[in-house]
Amino acid sequence: MKVFVFADMHGSETAFKKIEIKAKQAGLLLCGGDFTIFGQKQNQILKRINDLGKLCLLIHGNHENASEVEEQCKKYKNILFIHKKVVRIGYLIFMGYGGDGFSLRDKNFETIFGPRFIIGMKKYKENIEKEAKKPKTILMVHGPPYGSKVDAIEDQHCGNKSYRDFYLKNKIDYVFSGHIHESAGAVEHIKNTTLMNPGPFGVIVEM
């Protein structure tokens, strides 16, 4: 499946024109948050994403409020808000965790949501394997995990170690993140995992 991933659009018309073109080539869309500037024109932007005509799995960024985005997404048939959720699309298993981008550790992720993700992921994996297919696991976070090109600013790393520990321990296939504008377009392969910051213009990934 071709999946189109984008993040940190911040309401840019230039970015959206590129998104419109690339979205036509994909079967599924992923939005990694910060699609607004501090929530401005949020509903209008969500409507435009919905009107792309493809299912979009979406999380909020630090520029959006989770509860407001969740409520507005309910109006749109092509947008699924997946913050703190595990979702299966065919042989793909998605885990979404939005917001933040500034903390080095996230205790709620470590003690509550990470363990919930593991339970959901294992259940879906078993179901997919029974169908004689190979599951792929995808973690979509707004803030990046620690220690790769996607969280690098000059010679410093500013990502989240809780996310890093999770993807390494659970051998996640893909981690998509945003937030760090300087690393837009960065890709790195660490052990079993492909890490990527797709940036506002987005990237099509064949899974």
C-alpha cells in the first residue's frame, strides 16, 4: 500500500497544493499534527483534508488542542483521529500519540499508553498472521523519538527517550514524527525501524 505522510503544514497554501497532488497517488494519508498555526482556521483545514477523498489518520501537534481536534474530526468521514489509539488498516497497524514535542520523557506514555499500544498491537498482529499476511507496525508521534536524524538540531538531539525505548523494544517497523522543522525530510534506519520526518510537503511510503 502507498501511504502519504505529512506533518507541520501550519496552514501553508504552498504545502497544501503539494499535498493535494501527492495524495492522489496514495491509498491512505497520515497527518502528524501541527496542521494549523495555534489552532487558527482549524475546521477549514480539516475540511480540506477530508475533501482530499482519502482516509486520513490524524494526530494533533503542539499547535492544536486534542479534545477540539477530536470533536471536529467526528464531522468528517475521511478523517480518523488516532491519538492514544491503535488502528488496523489491512495488514498495517497504526499507533497514534499527538501533542507535546518538548519533553525528554513522557511518563504517561511509558506507564499507560505504551502498554496499551502493545496489547492492541499484539492482538492485531495475531489476527493478521492468521490471514497469512505479514503485519507492519507504525508509530505516529508528533514529537520525535530521541537520538536520530529526525530530532537533530545542529549537533544536539532534542527528542523523547520514551518513544525511542518503545520503538526499539517492540521492533516497530516505521516511526513517523514532525515538530522539528530543521529535520523535515530526514530519514534514518535504526535496527528494525525506519524513522522519518516527512515535513509539510510530505512523502509517499510504499509499505
